[in-house]
Amino acid sequence: MNRSQIIFLNSPIFVSLLPKDKDLIFLRISLAAIHSKQSNRKDEKKNREILESAKIMVETGNHQHQPPPVAIAAPPLQQPLGGGKGPVYGPTEQLTQLHYCIHSNPSWPRAVLLAFQHYIVMLGTTVMIATYLVPRMGGTNGDKARVIQALLFTSGINTLFQTWIGTRLPTVMGPSFSYVLPVLSIIKDYFDNNNFTSEHERFLHTIRTIQGSLIVSSIINILIGYVKVWGKFTRLFSPIVIVPVVCVVGLGRFAMGFPQLANCVEIGLPMLILLVACQYLKHVHPIAHAVLEKFALLICIGLVWAYAAVLTVAGSYNNAKTNTQQSCRVDRSYLLESAPWIKIPYPFQWGTPIFRASHVFGMFGAALVSTAESTGTFYATARLAGATFPPIHVINRGIGLQGIGQLFDGLFGAVVGTTASVENVGLLGLTHVGSRRVVQISTAFMIFFSIFGKFGAFFAMIPLPIFAAMYCVLWGIVAAVGISFIQFANTNSLRNIYVLGISLFLGISIPQYFTMHTDDAGHGPLRTSAGWFNDIVNTLFSSPPAVAMIVGTLLDNTLDAHKNRNERGIPWWTPFQNRKGDSRNEEFYSYPIRMHEWIPSRFL
């Protein structure tokens, strides 16, 4: 190496091109030493000292950790044009105010009281459906009591299996309003038939036909669930679809809220006001906070029920209209007198089921509607229970097991099929308790009161306006949970706003049109010569969740879907759809006691 090459290697231009690494220190010092040696032979001793010191630096430097990279401060969030300085809340997958999530449990005494509260909540829907349908079927008060017992028994069995080997979510499986329209169609056909010798005979033929229709139509949910058809359809969902579906699961039942409450304002309105006031009163004292936050519903029901009993005994409704007396008085259900002391529901207790093709198709539509409603309810339950959003395989087995539950409904003589109870999901948000164990304990109350009829009839005597006031709060909570899903998509996208607006509005408006033009016999606005087709379409489009799901899925997947993938929230949503997409999925949804080892993988 000549002198000119050595001078170039030590020049600032060449050195600036080299990375600043400790291993190059030795090279640079070595070049400097060589240059010094050629320029001054007399400094050999000094050059050796420089080389030794450079070698030591390199050896010690190789055993030291590299300094951590300097963190670059993130640019501050851009404030709105108005100059607001408030905090900005980012998306949160799980709610932070829950006291007990899906696999954490309160103490046993508290869990039993919370479970009894779940039983009372689902009892309202059960009594509403039986009170509406059984008299139209020609049944007596005793028949109504036995129908309520059958509904409670099948609800307890279905809930236990759903929380154990179904979705594993704390969801109560109760009777569904979706089946009312096809049931009314069956009632109308037998009402026009004058060949019955008594009303009780007409009731038996009607409920046996309902049984046959439920048994056959249950195959729909079993197939689309366990054959994984429904899961493939839910792959088209995004947060933009989930928002309207979950919202209208709660908002779509507005007709059974305040309108039912107004049937007896004297007790319905105090119940609503008192239940809302408890949210303020719980801040008065720590003890009041602990009690009212968990058990406000039971306390309010007890107080208003006692108030209604006082009004009844005082004769406030003696001269009122018949409908007013049935809504306000606590002694007009006649369930306590007619219910048996002990009666165990058993398969085919009403007789051999009757199978008629024209009625089965109507139930097919109701089964699809209950599937849409349960899917939205499952998503709301997962959020209020502190779990990750249910993956596709969990939705599949939940819907498949719901079909098996509908089969049980048909075998044991329930008048309607099963679905995930929306009001009980709202109770999770009201109490801040999403424990699975609490819901499983509630099944013991359902089964117990279905067998011991007198005890169950006592609580079934609660006036329906009290339940309606309670549902005004619980269904509203579920609707608000649906709104919270929008945080995972771009809320400033006009495209998303368009899809959300159309889905929400049509999800409420179209079912309202079908409901307004449906007569007492269950005949909707579509009246072609094919009665089975009419029943399917009228039932399907009378359901707000079904309509919102159809409209939202269609618009979200066809309107600039690929270009707006990120704005739709797909990157956030996709990992939760897969079994191993999120490490927490197995923690929340895996089968208990290692059942997955002996269940065929195609059913997992």
C-alpha cells in the first residue's frame, strides 16, 4: 500500500462513508499507525502502544450491549379545528368497568342472587308469549300454566347446554318472539275449522301442529350450524355490519317496551323511574353502591309489585276496563290457582305431533330469523362479558346447538322456538357481571320452577307492565353496545356513514311496515297463492336484525369494499374470526374437561 492510498483511506471523505461501528475503530487506528510508521521510523514504540490500546478497545467493545435506540416521540394528535383540548379515547376491545368477566366468579351467595335475577328477567318474556298465544289457541288458564312450565324447562336445558358445549358465553336461551307469526298462522287455520267439539280440543290440535313444525324446522339451524354454512356467511361481516345488527336487536323491540308499559302507567312508569333513579342513588353511600349496582332490578321489582298489590287490594281497578284490570291487577293471571303443585314436563305431553307441510315452511322462516337474532346477541354478550369476539367456529356450534334446542322445544311441547335472550344480555351490562357461572346457576331456577308449578306461578303473577319498564332499560343497553362497535372502523368515512344509516333505518322501517300490515291471524302484506312462501317472507322481513343483516352485508361488501378495507375495520376484525387468530380465544371458548379430544374435529 503506497502513501497516496493510505492518505485516501484516512481522508474525511472515505471515513464518512463508513458506518460508525466499534469494530472499525481498530481499522482506522491501524491505518493511522502505518502512516506514522512510514513517516517516522523513530516512533515504533509509540505505534505499538497505539495498536495495543486499539485492540483492547475492540475486545472490550464486543462484549458490551449496543445502546438502545433512541425513541422517536410520536407527533402530537391533531386537535380539532375548534381548539378542543379534551382527552382522545382510542379503541378498546374489552370493557374496563366489568367487575366479573366470563370466567371470573362472584361469591356463591351473590352468584345465587344474581342468577335468580336472570330467572326473573327471562320469566317476563315467557309469560308475555304464553299470555298472548294460549288464549288464541283455545287454551285455559291451566293450559297457560303448563305451557309456561314447558317453556321454562326447555329454556333451562337449552341454556345449560349452550353455556357448556355451545358458545360458552353467559347467554340465556329463552323463547323467541320470531315464532309468533307462523304460530298465529296455525291458530288461524284451526280457528276456521269448526270440526272441534270443544276449545280444549282445538288447543290440543294447535299445539301438536306447532310441535311438529318446530321439530321439522329445527333441521335448518342444525344444518347451517354444524355444516358450517352460517360461519361462512359471517365471514362477510365487518364492524360496519355488526353495528346495525346488534343495535336493532335491542331497538327493534321498541313496540314491547313503553307501549306495553303504558297499558298500566300507574305501575309501569314508577318502575321505570325507580330503576333509573337507582343509578344515582348508588353514589350516596358505599353500601348502597354495592347493593344497587348488582341488585337494583330485584329491589325495584319487589317495591313496585308490592305497590301494585296495595292498589289491587284497595279496589283501585274494580271499575276499570277489562284490559286495564288484566294489566294492573296482580290477581288477574289466574296462574296460581290453575298451576299444578308438581308437574314434570315430558316429551309429547300434549300428544303425537302433527306434521303439515304448509305450516313447516313458516317455521323455517322463523328459524332463520332466530339465527340472525342470536348471532347479534352473541356479539353483544361477548363484549359485555369481557371475552374476545366469538370466532366463526364458536358461532357455528352455537347456532347448531340452538337447532337442537328447538328440537327439544318441539318434543316437550313449547309453543315457540328458542333464541338468545336479549334482555338477559342487557342485565350483564346493568350489573357489570358477565360471569358464566351465574347464568349456569340460573338454569337451576328455571328447571325448579318448571317442575314445582305453584312456586313458579307466584312469580309469574308479576304484572307485565313491570317487565316492560324493565325491558326499556335492558334493551337500550344492548342497543348502545351495538353502537360501541363503530370504534373499530373509520367513523369519519362518508361511505361507512352511508352504509350504517341505510342499514339502521331500513332495519327498523321495513319490519314496521310488515308489522303494521299483519292481521291478528298472522297474515302479512305479502299474500300470494303460495301460503308457505308468504309465511317465510313475512316472517323474515318482520325481523329487524334479519333485515339489518341482509341490507348491511349487501351494501358493505359491494360498495367500494376492496378499496375501503381498512376503513371498514377488516384488519381488526379478521383475527377474531379464526380459532387461533387471537391467543385468548381458547381461554374463553374451549370446551370444558378436555372434551375437544373426543369430539370429531368437524364439529369443533
